[in-house]
Amino acid sequence: MTFAELIHLLRAHVELHESLLVLARRKTEVLKKNDIEALSALLADEQKHLFAIRQLEERRRRWLKERLGDESVTIDACQAMANGKERQQLRECGERLMAAVNSLAEANELNRQLIEQSLQFVTAMIETFAPTPSTYSRTQEYAPSPDRPLFESKA
């Protein structure tokens, strides 16, 4: 059995994930600069990458189902079935894919933290500058207590 098509699909997966990692790192810089237009463009690019990854994943599952009868077969299981050069190529693809996915997870976590801090800052600014009902109300008027004069004459 040959795994050439699976290796091709996995390499495409790796390339897309590494490209997505580049976008995630660019997003970090854009978030630091607070550049909303660039962020919108990056998000659109990310969506295109995710769509392509989903398509590749579907093709990989179909290949596994057709060739091995089970779409949930792991790369390690395929390595065990492969011979020589293909085994090495599958191992390399698996390692690169894992490295890319782990780096992407770290970059996304950093971006999540940056977005959370930005939201906290915006919330704090809104709370600072927006009047709250308990602070000011046009219907509230000052009414001195009737049993005590406004000024004490013995002071």
C-alpha cells in the first residue's frame, strides 16, 4: 500500500497551518497597534485558511475511509503500515504538523489575552466617562431636612 496521496495531503495541511501561524503572529502586532482595518483583513484571510483546512481534512478522511476502511486512523498507525521512505515522510509530516498546531495555539492564546485586555480597557473607559443613574438624575433635587437649619448660628 502506498501513502503518497496521504503524505501530499499532510504536507498541504502543514503548509496551511504554518501560514495560519504567520497570520496569527501578524494579528498580534496588529492588536498591539490597535489597527482595526488590518485586523479585519487578517480575519478574512484566516477564514479562507480555515475553509481550506476543512476541505483538506475532509479529503484526508475520505482517503483514510477508502484505503483503510476507517477515517479515524492516526498518522502513527499509518507509519506502522508504511515502509521505508514513506514511513519517514509520514513521521516528518506528523512532527511538523504538531509543531505548527502547538505554536498556533500559543499565538492564539496570546491574541486572546490581548483582546481581553483591550476589552477590559474599553469597559473601564466607558464606566469612567458614562454617567450612571445613581450618580446623577434630573429628577433628584436637594431637600434639606426640615428639623435642622441650613446654617448653625453657634459655630
